[in-house]
Amino acid sequence: MMEADGGASVPDMLIRDGKRQSVFRSYVVPYMDRPNLTVLPHALVTQLTIEHKRTTGVQISYDGSVRRIRAGCEVILSLGAIHTPKVLMQSGVGDEVESNHFGIPVIQHLPGVGLGFQDHLGVCCLWDASGSLPSRPAPEAIIFWKSKTGLGSPDFQILPAVLSAGDAARLGLPAGGWALLGIVVQPKSRGRIRLTGSDPADPVQIEANCLCDPDDREAVSACVELCREIGNSGDLRPFVKREIIPGNLKPPELANYIRDGAFSFWHQTSTARMGRHEMCVVDADLKVYGVDNVRIADGSIMPRVTTGNTMAPCVIIGERAAEILRIEHKF
Ligand SMILES: Cc1cc2nc3c(=O)[nH]c(=O)nc-3n(C[C@H](O)[C@H](O)[C@H](O)COP(=O)(O)OP(=O)(O)OC[C@H]3O[C@@H](n4cnc5c(N)ncnc54)[C@H](O)[C@@H]3O)c2cc1C
């Protein structure tokens, strides 16, 4: 569906005993008793330690003190698309102008660190239900569709959701509503992650730049139109008391609705991209350019965000990293 013409189906979900499973629970928890695995909760990695352009370990803030952990073999950064570039930049691996601006000694000028940020952006169409609807742990249907003919693969996704009583109260909406969430899945817009200071406690600035590309605005408008067509269709009439938002808006009101109501679908990627051009950060073996002994294995290495949701692709990146390490170090 994601790579061809699109369609609708039951989504693939990792659910056991009615509960969604996390990657940590599936991959790490079964091996927690191994002597060669230490999981240190609440440890904050603040910096890579680098000597003569060779990564020797990490500096962490843990239990009120700063400590250094030396790498037996090499360091794999896996902090996600927001914090991997932050730690790189705070270690002096990033754009030299930005490093100089914050007084961070430049170890390696890599202007692509933090650049290329992408996310899947969502908008919500909401209906008041005519009766009470059962709440579900996860969506039970998924649609991938194209905003126009001529596209090679779908550029938006639609998911149904039932509004919980708590959410309805928090948002000032009638209890018992249901939604169709429309999500742009092949965004062209790109943003960046920037430092706001050299201290690990300084937050990053996320310049998401979502919807800056007109094709993304077109895709999200087409997506809202299809959501409304489905939600207001005769087949769903038994479940609809009335449409709450957005209603039959025309441009520019529709564009304003989208701009005001758009939200992140939490699929941030592409801030330390794999590739060969000057804005890339890692090579095909996940190694950071210009600094030895450090790789990245998380969503930040994606050249562009995937069409589908990002958890499974991140797992594949982790699997591939494990395969590379096993071969290279003969584990
Ligand atoms: C609320 C939510 C719902 C989602 N739902 C779905 C879904 O239904 N389907 C789907 O496919 N995807 C979903 N995603 C997206 C998916 O979870 C992510 O794309 C994926 O987890 C990204 O993997 P990652 O390895 O890049 O980073 P992460 O999974 O974010 O892992 C990074 C880890 O590093 C830790 N970390 C960060 N900085 C530091 C530091 N300085 N020191 C120490 N540790 C640090 C973080 O705490 C985190 O545990 C969802 C995301 C969110 C937030």
C-alpha cells in the first residue's frame, strides 16, 4: 500500500494481551540478565569523548555527577532524531559556525548535522457520535492514498480514532466523538535542529518548517477533503450525530484551519542523514564522517522520512547496525 497505489487495510500492530508492545520490551527485556548488558536508567549522555578525532567513549550525567564511560569497542549513538544531532553538536561535530557561536571547540565541521529534519504532520477531522463507541488501544483500519494522479506512491494516510472522555473534556469537546486523522506521509518540507547553548541542559530549538513546501499544503488539503467525504458518507451516517470540525471550509479558511490545527505525528527523522553529498553525516556503514569509532543507529540517519510509520524502519536500522557490528568485530 505504501509503495504502490495505496489502499485500505487492517494495520500491522504489535499488540499482546490488549496492550501495545514497545521495542524496548520486545528487544531488550528478554536479555536483561546477560552479564554483558548494562541498562542505566536516568543516565543522560551529555557528550562524546573524542581524542585526536577518535571517539573513546561518552560523558554522562548520572545520579548527580558527571562520569565518563570508556568504549570497549566503539560508540553507537541511538538517541533519536532530536537528541543525536544535539549530542553531536555539543561534542563539536557539526556546523563550525554554530559551534563557534556557542564557544564549542570544533572537532569536525559537518554542516549537515541537525539539517534535513522531517516529520509526518497530522490534521484532525472530528465528528460527534450518535451513540457511545468502544475505545480501542489502536486504530483498526488504515488508508494510504494519493492527493493527485501521477504520483508514484501515496502521499497521505488516514487513521480513525475514538476520542477518549479525558481528551474530550481537555479539549472542550462533547464526550463521545470520533475522528479521522489525516497525515502527510511524503513531505517535501525540511527543517532543522539547532542548539540554544553549549550546556547539556540547554534545550534544542526545533525548526520543523512543516508545510513550507506548497506540495505538502496541497497534499494535506486533499487529505482533509477525503476524510470529510468518508466521515460524511451515507455508510457512516449511523455513527454520526454531526460534524464538529472542520466543516465545509473553502480556501483560505481551510488553509488557516490546517495551519492552526496541524500536529506532529511523532515521526521525526533525517537530522544526521546517510549518503554521499556534503550535507550527509553517516556513510553506508552508519559511520560518522570525519570522526573514528562512532556510528549512528536511529531515525536520524534516514535520507528522508519513510512513507509508512517510523517505528519498524527504525527497528530495521537497529537490526542492520547489529549485523554490521557482528561482521566487523567478528562477534
Ligand atoms: C507518542 C508516540 C507515538 C508513536 N506511535 C508510533 C506508532 O504507532 N507507529 C510507529 O511506527 N511509530 C510510532 N512512533 C514513532 C516511533 O516511536 C519512532 O519513530 C521511533 O521510536 C524512533 O526511534 P529512534 O531509535 O530514532 O529514537 P527513540 O525511539 O526516540 O530512542 C531514543 C532513545 O534515546 C533516549 N535519549 C535521548 N537523548 C538521550 C541522552 N542524551 N542520554 C540518554 N538517552 C537519551 C530517549 O529517551 C530514547 O529512549 C511514535 C512516537 C511517539 C513519540
